[in-house]
Amino acid sequence: MKRIIVDYAKLTTNILDLLVEKYPEGYDSEDIFSFKNNKGESIKAVEVRTVDTIYLVKISLKLEQKMEDYIEDEDSLDDFNDLNIKEDYN
């Protein structure tokens, strides 16, 4: 199984979907773990998995904001889609 460290700036929609699914209310201190990367730097991250990959997503205030923005964008899109569906049936 591959392990990939991902910074918030390089998150794909697939990884964002995994994060939001696993941590719908956000993550807390119990979800965070620390490790040293190959440069000896201490990293704090949360983990999400696919069938063949473990993503270690570096945490930061910007990650939290990106997750919140992503959830809001999905909710807005859902609301927009609901309006379009209702209009199609009229």
C-alpha cells in the first residue's frame, strides 16, 4: 500500500471528498498524529484511505478552511440543482 503525504494546497477533489466523508464535523486532536518525514521534519496529519493508498494530509488552519469551503460549495451546488430540478417539473 502506498503512503502519500499531501499538503492542503495540492488536495484533489477525490481527497477532499474522502476527508469530508471521514471527518464531516471536522477532525479533533484524537484524529491527528505526528511523524517525521524523510527530511527529519515533524509533521502533523490526518489520514484517509483508498483501496491502495493511505493519504497523510498535513493539517493547518488552511486545511480546515479548505474543507469548510468545499462543504459549503457542495451545499450551494445541491441547492442550485434542487432549484433546477423543481423548475424542470413545472
